[in-house]
Amino acid sequence: MKANSGMEKLLAKEEFVVIASIGIPRGADLKPLEEGYKLLENKVDAFYIPDNPGANVHLLGLAAAVHLQKLGGETVLELNCRDRNRIAMQSYILGAAALGVTNLLCSTGDHQTLGNFRGTKRVYDMDMVQAIQVLKGMRDEKKFSNGEEVPQPPSIFIGAEVNPFADPFEFRATLMAKKVEAGANFVQTRGVFDLERFGQWMELLRQQELHQKVPILAGIIPLVSVEQAKDLQQAPGMMLPDSIIERLESSDKPEEEGIKIAGEIIAQVKKIEGVRGVVLHADGVERLVPNLIKQGGLSSKA
Amino acid sequence: MITAVRKPLKEILEMVAPYDKILITGCGTCVTIDYSGGAKEAAILATQLRMAQRLAGKKLETLEQTVERQCEWEFVREFTDKVADCQTIISMACGAGVQTVAEAFPDKLVFPGVNTRFIGMPQKQGLWEERCICCGNCVLHLTGGLCPFARCAKTLLNGPCEGSQDGKCEVNRERECVWQQIYDRLKERGRLADLQKIFPLRDWSTGEDGGYRKTVREDMML
């Protein structure tokens, strides 16, 4: 075991892991988080906490994670390279570990000009591969990135964001291999809609036996409207087939159809060798998760 | 070359509103080549300012002078006579030139006439592209001759981010993703294995993050 992580233990037991992201408040108030928690309590293995998603200011992810853990949930906390230099990054890692947050998901981060704070200065001191490497170095070698000793190493199960839908496609397996070599213990994908492409990507990974090296968790986004689907289709790094939009358009209840589609995607990815869990992105619509778990044929955690 | 774009006329008019005799200095090097601040652009600005002031019922006299380079003392000193004859100066040079003029003539206020943009090259007529961020630690031999710092919005060194699609950048779908270009070029050269290697953390202190930079060449000093 790399860390005192419940998720690591579940994955080691070959369980199919179910994570749900939770809407992070945009105000100085934890109540909305608690409301989301109540809707998901005992239904999922862990809560995924995005890190200022969309390059917009949200409540500090670490604060949200600590609060959720107090309430009784395990968390997977995103750590992006956009907002922190190596000093802030390593300090955040120490703080997270000291407060009992054991799963960190390294990501590059949506570019700052895509959010509502366009004029901000960029950081990207380290890229994702380097961030993983630094995190592993702190944990396993007890070294900060400058070689100085870490008095008490952080016990962290290291995650990495991966995207089967980004290009250059053939390079994506190499890129994931770099993340694994750097120290990733699990990977989490962007939202899956295009199963054909996802299957091709998994095939690429299997050719390099990457699926045996780390558990792959597939991102699932329940669609609630045609507008949301169209926005996502245009969003960078996403692939959403027209057929899905057509299904939503021809439905009287797009939200129900969206859950049905997500359930079908879950059922499909679950069958793919190497996929060891799902991350349900239902931020703000946590109430949909119980039905999604049912539709996807996932076991309830209660 | 250093590339620049002329500041909007409105902004320049507001800056120099209190003055009625202005020297406009062009630079004969980079900003001449990119049509932003050479002799021709200095003359155009002078005409625009005079016309605008005349329409506003104000008097304005302009002087113009262009030198080879505004970023060197010996060229900037050529402005001495005209500087003495004006109330203020608009320098059409890049930021380095504006500061050289300001330092050479400390009793005159110097206004920038252009916004300096980047070190780059004219890709084709009317299009300039950034190529170098002066990081002070060049890696072009490792990346197929394409700079991931100047041309990747996230200055990534270990490959593309999760937003690169169809060869385009996440930030702007009109812009090429340099990591797609690096991949394609190294593939052509049969050097894709180079991209399997993990590049460690960079020392950014050789660039602007290290603070005000000076290059000292003792062998050159007199």
C-alpha cells in the first residue's frame, strides 16, 4: 500500500469503484457542500473534488475535502498545475496529507483564459508529469523537488488525469506511460460519450499493458439538457457524438434520457478490460446519482 | 525580431494632450520591418495627431526622426538637437528603445507609441507569430525545433495537455497546438522515442522569473 487510502484498498480488492464529484460552493459557505453530501451519502466510495474547475474561483478544494471527510466521506482531491508554483504545490500536498486527504488527482488545469478571470497570470511552473514525479518523490524518497528532506512524508495515493479524446491520439498511450512512470497510481479520464474512441484508446493502452499497471477510472457525465450536450460537444478535449444529442432532442424528458445514456455508457465501459471504476460528474445535480447508479448497474455502497 | 503594434490613436492623443510640440521617434530595426514603428509609421502618426488636434481646434507641431536602433546610446544621441526643440517625445520603438530614449533624455517625458508584443517572425505578409520567450535555457534541439514555451499556452514540457484536439490549442481553436506539431515533426524524423523521456522540473530562474536580467561579459569590458 502506498498510502492509507480507502480507495487504494478497494482497488486492491478488485472492487469496481464508484466516485461522484460534488458541486463546490462559490461562496464562503459549506452548506451547499453538505447538501450535496446528504444526497450522495453511503452511495459512493469517494467524492471527487474539482480544483477551481473551468478556471473559475470556487471554495478551496482542500477545505471542501477536509469538511467532507469530517462528515464521513473519502475524497479524491484535484490538484492542478495552473494555479500553483512548486512551493505552493508541495505545501498543499503536505497540508492535504496532514489533514488526512489521501487521494490527490494531478491535472494540468483548464487554461486561465477559458474562465472568468482572463487577465490572471499563468503559473504552470510544473507540468502534470512533473507534478506526479514531485509528489512521488516527496512520498517515496522523502525529498522535496529541490532534494531537501521532507521531515514527515505525505501518504498520498497519486492520481493522474488522462484524456482518451485528446490528440495526438497515438501519443496518448505514451503520455499515460509517462504519468505512470512518474508515479501515478491510478488515472481518471475525461467524460466518456464516444465509446468507439474510448475502446480504441483502451486498446492502445492494452498494447503497452498500461491497463495492468494502474486502475483506470472512466469519467461519466449525466446530461440534463440538449444545451449542455451541445456545449460539451464544443468544449476542448471532449467528444460527444451527434447521435447522443439527437436522442436528447427527440426525448420529452431529456434529463431522464441523459441518465439512461449515462447508464448505458457505464454498462459498456464496465465490460472493458482495465476499467476499474467510474467517476460520476454530477456536480450540482447530485440528486441524479442514485438513479444513475441504478441505471448503470452499479452496486449501492450502503 | 521584436514585434510590436501601434497604440490606438485615442490612447496616444490622451497621453500627449497637454503638449503642442512633440518629437516622434521611429526605430529603423525590428519595428520598421514589422510596420509598427519605423520612419513611415512615425510620419503617419504625426499626420494623424496633427489632423486630430486641428479638428479639435488645437495647435500641434510635430517633429520626426528615425535612427538605426533606439536600443543603443550611440544611435539615440542623434535625437539630441530635436529633443531640445520639443516639449515631449513619443518613441515608436519597442520597450527597450523607449527606455533608452527616456534614460538618454531624463528631462523629457517619453511616451510609448507602440505596444511591444513578442520575439517572433513574419509567418507571411501581415501575420507575425511568437517564437521565443527568452527563457535563457534553450531546449529547441529536444523538441524538433519548435518552442513549447513560446508556443504552448501552458508552457508544458512533457507533451500536450488534455485539451489538444485536431491539432488545435485548447485556448483558441484558430491556433495550432505546438505539441501536435512537435509530435508530427519528431515522427517524420523517426525520433518519437525522444518524447518517452520525462523532462524534469525546469529552472525558470534563467528567464524572467529570476528577476531583472543582465548579461555580463567581462571579456568584452573595457
